[in-house]
Amino acid sequence: MNKDPKKSSHQTRAIHGAFKTGAWNFSQHLVPPMTTSTTFRLESLKRGAQGFQNFGQNKVDNPILIYDRLDEPNTLMLEEQLSSLHGGQVAIAFGSGMGAISTLMMSLVKQGQKIVAHQTLYGCTYSLLKNWIPRFGIETEFLDLNTFTETSLGKKFDLGSLKSYLSDSKIRLIYFETLSNPQMEFINFKPLLEAVKNENQNRSGDNKILVAVDNTFATPWAFRPLEWGFDFVIESLTKNISGFGTDMGGAIVTSKNYEVPLKVGRKDFGAIMTAHSAWHIMVYGISTQSLRFQQQQKTALEIAKFLESHPKIEKVIYPGLESYPYFKLTKDLLKSPDGQYSPGTMMAFRIKGEFAKTEQFVDDIAENSYTITLAVSLGLTKTLIEVPGYMTHSAMSEQDQLKSGIDPKLIRLSIGLESSSDIIRDLKDGLERI
Ligand SMILES: *Cc1c(COP(=O)(O)O)cnc(C)c1O
């Protein structure tokens, strides 16, 4: 059969999906219609009962739809697409990235167990782990995960201390971000996954250590964690995957083993995606994501080189530059499905001098730049600038920010689809004025 998605490239699958879905019957439409019903007609009591019984292990081929908070056709189609792009068995979509992250933690970790997270995290994830999760008797610990693992920064890999650290039977979940937000650190995950695998030989069932990674900065175009042995990959769909700044969403992609607890968790915690958002993200977002990402990445490299060569800039952190501290490590890991190095669309930089200069520059851009907008979020068609220490990461105390290397002067830039020469002109003019 020629209509087999497995024979096609990532980009083609991002457009055609499963081609023919069992999630909903709409054979005459080129684009699936948007569903607008929150509840579904059940032909008999028996079928209704069967639906509840099957829930969570729903066959996409023939789902018994009951109520939108359980399963809904547009979301099911989006999930098919996401799991295909990540090479997972299942994807579970949520109303936001935080909905996905909190449901993951609350569904799979229980009282008395422990979550170990890298010390630098997206601000709300940090707040979730610091302020909320411990209330349920779950311990959380923040570590520099790279202290255990050899990196191109010259830290020595220490297998002995990693092994003994992991032998703590309370540890249930290890959590970090592929390119940490905002300073773009990269965790040398291979020895970590290897050590977890060894430790798991001594554990069974609900005591096994699980490893989850937030892949929002990399997207499935630049990094596909399940291929490397991670248990879960999380995406905030609000960012590059949705891409236009119109819809929020999140997803977990994983294996069949975790489908039931995560779907039951989503049902009971309620962080569901709306059919409206699922439809937009599927129809406009996913199908254009790899093209947008590649173009933004090309521009990002030009911008990073411009900034690096500017006399008023102290440092630029971008994985496409040879000066990137993890350059050697990521070269073989951050790759597009067709094998090209994919350093991404995000960068951070510092301006020389006092913080007042940083503030002056950012305010100047906010006021005078045509292409660059002062706003949070990332991965959109418009180029965005922000100062994480004061904005997205303000949930962290100043002390914790410093400890995890968040520098209050670090400026984050998310590259859009404008032409690079226009973005460079705006940056250059702004820098000249300070
Ligand atoms: C935005 C973001 C999130 C949260 O996603 P929402 O869709 O805003 O809830 C999580 N992780 C990272 C790295 C993000 O950038």
C-alpha cells in the first residue's frame, strides 16, 4: 500500500498524518472538520459501558467516544501525528505544556517517592516542583545533573557517585530540559540513561526510575528523545509546534505502558486540550513546523554571528556557534530527521557593562524595533525578546537563580520568520543607541 506513512519522511508525515484515521469518519473532507460537541451519542447501554471499560486503552481505530474530557476526535488525530513525529507509541495532548508536566508528575509519582530535577528549569516547572508537589508528600531535589556526567566543559564523569546516588530507592522520576531554558545547557544524557537502566534491573513496577525530558526548545525536528531511550518526551505545543502564537497546548509522547495512568490523570485533573486548539495545531502548526524551524534556524545562526562579533556584546550562547560550551556534545545529538545538525531557533546573550545597559537596550527595542517584540513565549513567526531573570524565571528566588547560573543580565531571543537583515538592523540600531 502506498498510503503507508512509515515510508514517508518526517515533513510529509507532518502534513498527511495517519492519512486515514479511525478517530473519526469524514471521508469527503480534505481537511478534518473541527468537532464542536462536548458529548457523544452512545447507541446502547452496552456500548456506553464498553466505552468506560476501554477508556485509556482506546483503539484509535475504533474509539468509543463518550465525553470531551476523556477523548475527542481532533485531539486524537493530533496525538496520532505527534507520536509519529517522535517515534513513540502514544501521545497524550493537554491544554498547555504545564498541564502535561503536572499530569506526568501527579500520575506517576506517589507519596514517599522523589523527583530529581536539573537545577535550571522553565520557571513554572520550577515553581511546580518547589511549591506544589512537596505538599503531596513527594520530595523534590534540584541538582546540576552534569556534575555526574562528562561534558565538553571538562567536568569529569563520575560513575561511582552517580550509581550510589541512583540507589536511593525513593527516586522515581528524573526530569530535565533538552536545551535548558534560558542558558541552553545540554545534559550529557547517555551515561545517565545507562546508569538508570542498570539501577532499574534491581527495581520493578512502580519503583522503576523514569526519565522525562522537556523538548520544547528542540522540537521533534531537532531532537527525538524516545529514540535514545527516554521514557517520556514533553512538548509545550504553545511554542514552535503551534508556531503562530494563537493556541496553547502540551503533549507527552511515550510508550503504551503509560497510556492508561496518563489518560486517567488527564481526565481527573482536567488539563484537557480543546478541539479548537487541537484542530489549529494539527492543521496549521504541525504541518508547517519543520519548514518554519529550518528557516528560523538559518536566520538564528546569522543573528548569533552578528551578535558575537559586536563590540558591545559580552557573550552569545547559541548551539550553532563553535563557542557554545556543549558544541562537541550536541553535534551528534541535535539532528534533524535527515541528519543535519540542528542548533535550533533560540539564543541568549549578554551586553557588556551594568544591568542598566541591558534594561536600556531592551526598552529601546520594545519602543523602536519593528521586527523584535518584547514578549514571553517563543518559537513563533515573530521574533521575541525577553529577560528571563526578571520575567519567565521570576518564580525563582534571586539566590536560586544565581545558584543555577541564571544571570539577571541574560537576554533571550526567539527568532521568527522575518528576514535576517531586518532583525540585524534593529539589533544594530538598538546597540548603537546604548
Ligand atoms: C512554555 C514552556 C513550558 C510551558 O508550556 P505552556 O504551554 O506555556 O504551559 C514548559 N517548558 C518550556 C521549556 C517552555 O518554554
